[in-house]
Amino acid sequence: MFETVKADIRAAKERDPACRGALDVVFSYPGFHAVFLHRISHRLWGWRMFFLARLLSHVGRFFTGIEIHPAVRAGKGLFIDHGMGVVIGETAEIGENVTLYQGVTLGGVSLKREKRHPTLRDNVVVGAGAKVLGPFEVGENSRIGSNSVVVKEVPPNSTVVGIPGRIVVKEGRNVGEVDLDHQVMPDPVAQAFTCLMEHVNILHKRLNALSEKEGQEQDRFDELSCRLDDIVKKSIKKASKPAHSKKAGAK
């Protein structure tokens, strides 16, 4: 327990550049307070002292704004930065050296008494406001972008952004256009307008091409019409000459 708490303090010092030292973490970091109280409530839960465990968990939630169910299994080095609004459900599992930012939800999508919350493997980072929903794994060293909604398994060493979450980096290779930046998120409305504008430009080019082609064909049509008129006139003249000569011979 003591080593775990030391790891939690060290995690805050290493991952928050605003940290001024261990005392700063112990006395002024609500994320650390919530995790520390959870360590105790989880022990009580394991000893089947469910009421005391839930009561202590509620006290932690009241003072920190962070809700962690006593049954949650959390590894060493858990760091919850800022923390307000974080919710971690009963069957969630958290590996070592995981970082969660404010507004994160590790939630369930079932009412059955079974595994219904996600499992975060070691070194996972979940950005502010992200929602990870369901009984699947987020692989080690993966990152979840701010405000993403993740509803399916994430492979190790991946980066996921968007609603619903999509993988943009996998095994260190870019597989999408968006890198993880907590302040940069895909905008589906802007993307839709961009696609529409590209579509309009393509249609405009096609119309111009058709107009040019039709102009060339019209010139050719006019030329052929003139030639046809000449041919018809000449044919009429030729056809009318023998008729006049026959009438003259008859007289």
C-alpha cells in the first residue's frame, strides 16, 4: 500500500509540470486525494465491508468531485489531473501508470451484474471529457483524445479520436489525418461542408467541359448543315434542268 501511494505521488510529480513537489501533491491535488481514498475503500470492499467502502467513496466524491467505485481495480501510478467530473464504474480495471483528465467516464452499457466497464492497460492516457463505454480493452500505451467516445476495443500503441472514436495512429504509424491534440478535434460539420464544396467544384468543372465540348460540336453541326443545304440546293437545280429541257423539246 505504501509503495503504491509513493508511486501515485511520483506519477503526479512526473506528469504535471505545474507540480512543485511531493507536499504539493499530498495537500493540494484532489486527484491524488481521490485515488488515495479509493485505495482504502477498495481494501474495505475486498474485506466485504461494503457499506464502509461505499461511504468512504462517497466522502471522496463529495470533497473532490471524482467518483471511483470501491470495486475498481487500479494499478500503481494512477494520476487523475484536475479530476472534476471523473466517473469510474464498478467493473472497470486500470493498469499501471495510467493518466486520466477531467470529465473522463469509464462507463458501462449493460444493466447485468457482469463485466460491463472498460479495462485500461498500462500507460494509457485518456483526454479531458472522453467517454470509454463498454467491457473491452484499451491496449497499453494507447491514447484517447479529448471528448472522444470510444465504444470498441483499442489495440496497443494506438491513438483514438472523434465521435465515435476512430484510430488515427496504430502501432506508431499514422492511419488517419488527425494526431492527438487535446484542443484539436475532428469537426464533422466542417468536414461535410468541405466535401460539399469539393463536390460543387467537380460539378462546375464538368459543366464547363461539357459546355466547351457542346460549343465545338455546335460549330461542327452548323458547318455540316451549311454543307447539306448546299448539296440540297445543287441537287434541286440539277433535278430541275432536265425537266425544263423536256418541255422545250415538246413544244
